[in-house]
Amino acid sequence: MVKLMWNEMIKHFFRLGTYLCIAFLILIASLGFIINLFMGVDESMTKSYDGNNWEQTAKSTIEDYSKDIAKIQEDPKANEDFDKIMELTAKEEEISRLQYHLDEDIQPAPQMNQYEQIYTNTKSLFTFAVFLIVIITSSMIAVEHHKGTIKMLLTRPVSRVKIILSKYLTAAVIGFILLAILYAVVAIWSLITMPGNPTDLLVVKSPDGYDHANFLAVIGQSFLANLFTIIMISWFTVSFSAIFKSTPLALGISFITLYLAPLAMMWLSSKIDEKYLKFWLGDNWFIQSYIGGFETPKYDGMTLTFSIIITLLYIIPLMAIAIYMFRMRDVTSE
């Protein structure tokens, strides 16, 4: 099995497409930081609250911002000025953030800081890693039929089950590599270009205001949650590649499930009880919403355990069907 996996890895990393996907991921992960370097960042976003008198600095900032807000609100035309509206919103949010730090006795980092950038960027850019793993894995088995190499592959003195399982495991490894690259690139850029943090706590806005948790614990859990998701999606795509022997069809089904089905579910949410919607695969394999306590599940009754079980109840039977069809398929006529 290890040898089969190694051969699969070599096969994929000798393809130009794999390197183009990795280069694209690195570019996307770097783009925001590069723009900030050339365009600059508002000084208020990197304002530091270092030192033993950080409480006084935070209180002074709250007072100054409160005066600015009052001055803006006195302007009868402020509601028609986009810049004024944005300034008002930004200063209200910063007052709320600083007040949370004062209430919890947590020394605040600048609004844009290393922890915040790593957390928000890995979260928002994860969808690109998903997009790329779908592209890579959709052809994992279908391409063997398309190029005719499936016959040579099946002549090896190895069972068909081991062959397809090696492809599933290879897909998981590639997903891990893409995810590790994403986190590494974002972390490097954040550490180089962003102000540091005075504590080991990550403070983020939550549905109930603000919340905090140990940064390393949150990022570690986030990575594991996203790893689960990207592996499940890769196995989903590999299964359809095996069932239909078609890269376009595997791609199409995967993209419909990932991007179009959520729109259909939004429409259905107004038609049927949401207690049935929570069993949809697409709302369960993205489990990062359970990490850190910063978000709430989409529907009542959804928990981390529930979502993992529901995802596996979809994926395992699909994999079983794909393995069965791969075992029984006659390729002599292809």
C-alpha cells in the first residue's frame, strides 16, 4: 500500500498542473499582504497599546473616538457621506473591541495583528484550497481511463481494492499538503508584515460581541477541522471520478455540491422545516464553525459530533459504491 501511495504521489508531482495549483494557492495567499505593502495600511489599524499603561491608552482612545463619533453624528449630512459612515462604523467597532479588552483585563493588540491575520486569512482563503483539491482529485481515476493507463495499472499483482484505496489516501495527503502550504504562507507573511501580539490570546468578534481563546489552540483546532473537510471533499470527488470515469462529470458534481447546492438550500429553508435541512452534507463537512466558540452552527441541534457523523454517513457509502464499481468494472474493452 505504501509503495502504491508513493507511486501515486510521484505521478501527481510530475504533473505541471499540480505545481500550477500550488503556485496559484501561494499567490492567492500572498496577494492581500502584497497589496498592503504597496498601498499601505491606515495607521489606526496598526495602533499599538504596548507598555504598562495600556489601560490608560485604551481609555484615551475610547474617549477620542467617542468625541469623533459625536461630531460626525451632529452633521445632518453624515448619513449621505460614505466616508463618514465608514469612519463611524470603524470607530464604534474599535470602541467595542477596546472596551472588551478593558473588561477582561487583556492587553489589546493592534486591530491588524499577527494572530488576527493568520486566523482570518486561513479561514477566508480555505475555499481556494478546496477548489484546488477538487480540480486535482477529480481526474485521479478518470484520467487513467482517458489515457488508457488503467489497463496497465490493473495488471499489477495488487488487488483493485488496494489500488483505489491508495488513491483515496493519496488524495488525503495532497489535501494535507495544500492546507499546510496555505497556513505556512499566511503565517510567514503575517509574522513579517504585521504587528505582534502582547499576549497569547486571540480576540475576535463573535455573534455575542467579542470572545477570546488561546491562539495556538484555536489555530491547531482550525487546521484539524479544515483537514477533515478537505479530506472528505477529496474523497467525495475521487469517488465520482471512479464511478463515472469522467473528470468533467466529477468536477461538475463536486462544484454543484459545493457552490450551487447552498443556494438551493437557502431557497428550501423558506419552504420546509430547518430540522430537515441540517442533514444536508454541505452544511456538515465544513466544521470550522465549531472551533473556538466564535461562531454558531447554521441550524439548531447541529454539533461537532453530529456534523462528523452525518458527513461520514454520506461519504462512506459513496466510497463503498466507488470501490465496488472499480472492482467489478470490465476494462478490457476500453
